Amino acid sequence: MRKTHFLMALICLLPISLVAQGLKGIDEIGPFSEGLAAIRKGDQWGFINREGALVIDFRSDIHWNKDADPDKRDVSGVRYPMFREGRCLITKNVEDGVPLFGFIDTKGNTVIEPQFLNVYPFMDGYTTGVLFEKTLKGENEFKLKIYDFKFFDVLLDTSGNIKEYLGERHNIQMRKKRYQRPSIWAKRLADGLVAVRTKDQGWEIRQVATSE
């Protein structure tokens, strides 16, 4: 009987031991947010819960910026990966090295594919960002593919559904040498209320429908 109890106790302790062994050599630890904290090994980030268990494995697409500007709310201000309303930023590069941004959920599943040039964190189920769309138009006489680029300021929910197209953008260069991350020209002020930047660099207040 004592031997059985000993084995059961050993089995219960084994996962804790494995967690402790697997989390050695951490380079950086972020603050807890929504019960999870980001931890970095090299250029990869994972997430632990408050028991110290690794709940999202290390991956290289988690967005962070060691030179983050703390005064900015967009992707430029993300010093540590953090969850906001169950969503955390991920990133990938398009062909010319321009970064696009999307979101994962607290299980590590991609819920919003990287498609934004810039985006704010979620607030009360919604956020705004600069949407990037690339469409193949055809080929030229040299058999080189020709693409059409479109950019929009949009309002979206935590599932990635675009609730409102708030304005079309122009003159965004998509080549890495000339690319500059665009600022977001739409801000959510309250439920059903946004501010949209106009061509004369002013702002206008708009009411938008966010309910289904």
C-alpha cells in the first residue's frame, strides 16, 4: 500500500518537475496580463500561466519590440507580448520584408491572420487598424506578375470580422527600402463611436454600427 501511495505521489509531482526543467535558460520575462506572462528564449516567445506551466509553446512569430516607444498604443509601443481581451499580436513578413500583423488567442491558435500594417490593441471587443490587401492583376509583357495594392482604415472585432471600412489609404510604399509604417487614421472612442482622420489632417467623429 505504501509503495502504491509513493508511486501516485511521484506521478503527481512529475509534471511539476518537467515544467521546472523545461523552463530553464529563460532570457526575458514579461508581466502577467489576463493570467499569462510571456517568456523569451533567444528570438522566440512562449507563455506561462500563474502556476508556471508553459501553456503556449515557444514560437518565432510573436510580436515584440525591444526599442518600443511607451507613448505609442500601436504596434510600435509593444515592448512585451501581452494578451488584451484574449488576443496577442503575431507578425509575418510579406515578400519585400514588410511586416504584417494578426492575433492569436490564449490557446495559441491564430484567430486573425496577419494582414494589418498597423493595429491598436482591442478594447471592449473592437479595435482599428490599417488593412493591407494584395490582388494579382495579371502579367506584363515580360511575364512578371502585376499586383494591385489597397489599404483601408477599418474597425474589426476580436474574431477578425471587419465591421466598418472607415477610409481608403493611398501612397503607402510596400518596398522595404521605402516603407514606413503608417499611422492609424481611425480611433475607437466609445461603443459605436469612432474618430477618423481626414485628408486635411483633421478629425471627424462618426457613428458606426457594431452590433450584428
